[in-house]
Amino acid sequence: MFPRPFPPHGRPTKHPPLLLAVPILGLPLLALPLLVAGGVAWAGSSRHCRPHQPPWAGGPDPREMGQAMVSEALDEIGADADQKARIEAILEDSHERLASLHDGMEEHHDAVRAVLTAESIDREALENLRRDGLAALDQASVILTAALADAAEELTPAQREAFAALVEERHGE
């Protein structure tokens, strides 16, 4: 039925692997993981992705890593300098928008912590916080989906095919 009826955890699955859905859902589904990974890494400046890591811990800057990943992928599919500049501008804009969403998460985490450590649990407050968290995730999804569409429009159909092949090569089974 499926190429791998028993996933690594050993239990049978009723759902096919994600890549089998590609013919139905198309290139956006296939391209989303790489763009999201690059965008998240790009969006994750030291201030945003590593707030609990001490300044002396070092390590690569996630934003620089994301920029390098995107640049390398664009080079591999033959994007020209203008395309690269436009796509990098799209990702920079999405970074700024995602960073503003991320800035409110510490306050959200504090509010959840306060509800869960109170003398009694306020289920209504917790439910409202859950809804707020989902709304923030939905906003992030809207931003990333728009960035994906905008970036894809900057590429030719042949480059999008090459990009899909690159994603499958790096993340396929």
C-alpha cells in the first residue's frame, strides 16, 4: 500500500508519507519545509531563537545559517542576482513580521505559567491563552505562506521544478 507501512516508531500508520501527497497538493507542499526552515532560521536572530542561551555560548547565528541555506539553494537552481535579491527581500520582510509576533511570546508564556501555577486553575483563562497562541501561529502561517508564494513567483517554472527536486533530494525518503 505505502512504501513504508511501518514508520521508524514501529507502529503501522493509516496515513501515507507526506511526499505521496505531493502529486495531489503540488509544489507548495513540497517547497514549504525548505522555505520554512530557511525562513525560521533566518528569522531566528540570536535575540529571537536563543533567548535562554548565555551570550558566551557561541555557535552559529541561526539567521546567518538561514541566509546561507537560501542562497545556496538559489545558486543550485540557477537563480540570477536579481531573483536572489528579490527573494532575499521577501524573506527579510517576513523575518521582520515574524519577529514582531515572536516578541509577544514571552508575555504569552508568562501568562500560561501564571495560570498553571496559581492556587486554582482558571480553565477559562487557559482556554483563552490557547486560542491566543493558535491565533499567533495562524498569523505566522499566513506570513510564511505569503512569503512562499511571493518567492515562488520570482522563479521560473523550470527553477521551481529544480527546487522541488532539490527539496526531495535533501528531505525525501
